Amino acid sequence: MKIVFMGTPDFAIPSLKILIQNNHSIIAVVTTPDKERGRGQKITFTAVKQFAIENNIPVYQPEKLKGNNEFVEQMKGLNPDLFVVVAFRILPKEVFEIPKYGSFNLHGSFLPKYRGAAPIQWALINGDTETGLTTFKLAEKVDTGNIYLQEKVTINSDDNFETLHDRMSLIGAEIVIQTVNLIASGNYELQQQNDSLASPAPKITKEICLIDFKKQPKKFIILFADYLRILLLTFCITIK
């Protein structure tokens, strides 16, 4: 199975690593362009690019995806079997239809709940006791594709964004390899999402992070700590 892996932050690394460990051919990695980060505004690589370089995997960093004929031709030239997408940008149809077996995405919720850019954050903000992970075949409308596999994930009472994020990245990697193996076997049935059960998980903004000072003191302290973590981590990485 010749795979092009698409991702950006640390969340994607366990999925990329497990594909390599299971002897799948990662013919290229696609990630976001290098940019200035941090106080010193130094040019830095994404976590996925750094991992790819360390493992001698070719890296592509298109500035844009939609209407980028050069990138489309580059991907077609690789003759991929599958695109695996973990915490990356929205792929246009002319890109996600390139591979022989199409493209699938790992999403950090039990779809159709929490469609959008920040599913892990919203599960915490809303005080959920359970969330999940989903692999689905990419479709034109974001996070609406038919489902390959899903797994529920318990949110512990002492979980914060960091602990839940890290645990889900490891669980997600197992689901990614299972999905790739299913696709390779051809022995699977896609499950259609129920749009009537869908809920949004938009990108976290400063406005969303406003604190309600009327909340109970204990709950306020927990929420305040999590809001700070979410705000800081969200502006450093993108979780989809």
C-alpha cells in the first residue's frame, strides 16, 4: 500500500509512526509551509515535517491546496494508493480523489458529534464524560464522509486538554492502522453519518475563552486552568 501521509502537529506523529512500523510504504508527507513561530519568530518546521526528515521521507509543503495544479500533478505523479489525513487542512475534491482507494481522515470525536476544527476542546468545554475517534472517507463537505471505524474514549474527571489530546493521539494511531488494513483487505462496509445528530466544533477564539466568574469556585478553577491550556495550545497547534 503506497501511502501519502498528510498532517501537521504532534497529534499526527503516532499515526505516521505506526504506519511505518507496520511496513506500509510512506512515499511522501504533505504538511503546512514553514513559518515563523515563538517569541523569536524563528523559522521552524511542523512536527510532521521534522519526523519525515528524520525518517528520510520526501516532504511537500504547498501554500494552497485548492486550485493548485502544480501540487495536483505532483501527487498524481506519485501514483498513490491512499491518502491518510491526520490533523491537516481541508482537502479539495481534486486532491482527495487522486489515490486509487481515495482518502480518509482521523477525526477527534465520535462523529457526527463535534464536526469542525476543535473537537477535543469542545468536549472538554462542554463537560462531556465521553468522546471518541473516527476514521472516515473524505467528502466535499467537511467531516461528513462515510465512516470506516469509530472508538469511544472516556474523559476522566482529572483530564485536561493535554492529557486527553495525548491519549487520543495514541488511540487514534491504532484506529488509523486498522483502517488502512481494512482498506487493503477490501473487506469493509462504510457507515453513513446521521446529519440530524451533528453538532459543531468551531475553531477556538479568544471570545470563546471568556470566563464566567459566576461559576462555582471549584468548577471555576478547573475551567480556568483548562481554558488557559486550550487557548495556549490551540494557537500553537491545529487539531482537526
